[in-house]
Amino acid sequence: MADHAVSSDPAVQAQLDRLAALSPGRDILGLERIRALLDRLGNPERSLPPVFHVAGTNGKGSTCAYLRAALEAAGHSVHVYTSPHLVRFNERIRIAGQLIEDTTLATLLAEVLDIAGDISPSFFEVTTAAAFLAFARTPADACIIEVGLGGRLDATNVIARPAICGIAQLGIDHQAFLGDRIEDIAAEKAGIAKPGVPIVTQHYPAPVANRIGEVVRAAGAPWLAKGGQWDSVAYQGRIHYRDEAGKLDLPLPRLPGQHQTQNAALAIAMLRHQQAVPVPVSALRAAMGWAEWPARLQHLATGTLVDRLPPGSDLWLDGGHNPAAARVIADFFRGKVPAGRPFHIILGLLENKDPLGFLKPFAGRTATVHTVPIPGHAHHLPAALAAAARLTGLGAMTAADPIDAIAWIARHADRARPPVVLIAGSLYLAGNVLAANGTPPT
């Protein structure tokens, strides 16, 4: 789908308008269209720097952030392709360390759309082709590619021989495309495996691991699972990592949440098990503090929305939208809401997400849920979302938008007990919040 992308640059917006008119209007998985498109463009995917290909349900974007931080700390120039964007479409394509410029983006989109014709590619396929063109034409030492949806039939899976592949945390999401069973979802994610290319994964329950093993073996890829060829554990404020090359003692990631140690460890394992780009241990250490990934347990310390809350309040933002992400978020906030301080959750969910599944990890907490719409996207109606929150024992009310919810929280706040506020449920909502707060990604 077109993600309702808009741009303040007229030339970019003109191409986004063309794309919206040309696209099928929804995600249609399959590699036929992207292959035909890339063939007409001269197959830029064959001229990329060494590729780090990352799939997963949750954590794949953070893993990409650690990969980028480590590679750049080692002195390498890095292309990065991720999705979705939060505020600006340009966030999806980072060329040799810098977000793509509007002029370059407009030119590339026009080039792809001009030859698309009867192929009728999707929004994501055009974006992927434009990114590959940009990356093939600009020298860099490495290229980080995040899977958009699934893996086996994702447009990014046309890369024949990446340097290494990785799979982050798995969970139930995008059931309409990937199925309702976690084993089926795992098989789709593992579909990025390539003959002879190592694929590094987290540790999964036996049924999931067995299914991944079947797919990986069929592809002829060496499988490096956590707990086997590599492992890591966080204790005493450090990450303790080991593989056949030795042991590492690294600082914990600066990004908050226990799950970030797992994402960081996956990136470390990927870097340690590839031969294309040298990365010293010193760069791995630096990456723990360098990595940035907005809207993932992001503490907003400044900005327009922060200023609307009483002094001493805490405003957090997370784009997590499925039950697995909700469990991570809920666990994090068990230690972040001191006794006596009110806890508010401003929540918006797309209509294809599971409200009860997202809310249940917060059950038993003293919290007030403020439900909001997600402009420009099909979403759960705030009243229905509030009803779901009440079913889990949480207090709930509707609001017109996050600004309206924050105004209500500020009006009812006890200055002696400033609130802790979490905005969650959608990366699209998170993007609106970052724009309204005046703190877009850079």
C-alpha cells in the first residue's frame, strides 16, 4: 500500500502522486513484478555493496541500527533501506550514511515509474527499486536491507547472494499475508536463506526452530542459531557474547529495554560470521552507544508535546503494534513508573491488529488508556478500542488525537506526582507524534 506518503517537496510529491495512481493499492506479495522492474532498470540489485539482509517480526529495524552503528564505527560507508518511514519518506533510503536528498529521490522515483508501465508495481516495489538504483550508483562499503513483509516473497528477496542474513524475534503479525500459525510465519521469514550464505537467528521454541531448519536446509544455507554456534547473555550490566572465534565483554546498548540486548547480540553475530566487511571489536563496543532507532521505547526529552505536560513528566513513544511487542513494552514500564505516579497510555491501532492481544500484557496495572484514531489509515475506532481496554481491567477514554489526550492528562495532573505517558500502537501514529513534537528523525 502507499502508506499515505506525503512530501513537502513538490517534485517528490508529484512522484508519490504518480505512484499512488499506478500501484495496485495494497501489498501483493511475489517476486515477478520486482524482477521485471529491476530487469528494465539494468538489474541494479546485482551491483550492490555487500548486503546484510534482516528479517523478523519485531526487532529487525533495531538490528539494522546496530549493524549500521558498528559498520560506521569501523569507518565504513553504509547504505540502509528500512521501512516504514515515520515522518519523511526519505527516512527509508540512507545513501552512504545520509538520508536521500529530495532532488535525488524525485529523480529516482520518476525513473522507476517511467519504465514501470504494464508491470503495475506496488508502492513497496517501486521504493525498493529506487533504493537499489541509489545504492548501485553510489559507492559504499556495505548495504543493510530490512525485509518489508515476510521474507520469501518480499521485494527485497531478489538479492541473490547477500554477505549474510539474519532473523530477529518472531511473532504473530500480518496474518492476512503470512498465515495464523507462528510456524508458517517463521517459514516465510526463513525464505530469505540463500545457498551457501550464513543465516543467523535468535533462539526459538522447538516447533518454530524445526520449521526454520527445514527451510534453511532446503536452501543450502549454513544456519547459525543462538545457543548453538553463538550465544549471549546480559548480566552485571554487560553483554557477554561468545562464538567459535572467542568471547566478548561489551557494554549494554544505550537503547532502552532488555530486548535490545538480544537485537544487539544478533547484529554482533551477523557481523562476526561474515567475511565481506572487517569490523573490529572496538567498533562493536562503540555501536552499543551509537545506535539510534526512533519510536522504539524512545524517551522524548524535549519538544512541543513534552512542553504541554507538567514539569517532571515523562513522555515515551513506541511504535510496537502486536502482542509480542506489547509484552516487551509492558515489561519495560514495570520498572519505569514509580509508586504514586499516574501512568497513561495513548493508544491507536490499525484495524488489522489485535487490540486484546496488545492490551493484555498491561492488565493488572493501574493505568488509564486514551484511545485515538490514526489519520489516513484504517484503524480501530477509539470507542471500540476503549471498550477492549476496559475488558482487560484498564480505565479508558477516547480522545481526538494525542495532542487532545495530552491536554486532558495535563489538566488533571497532580503537580506533585507528574505523570508517565506512553504513546504506542502504530509506527504511523508515532510518526505523527514526532512531527507534532518537532523532533523528526534525522
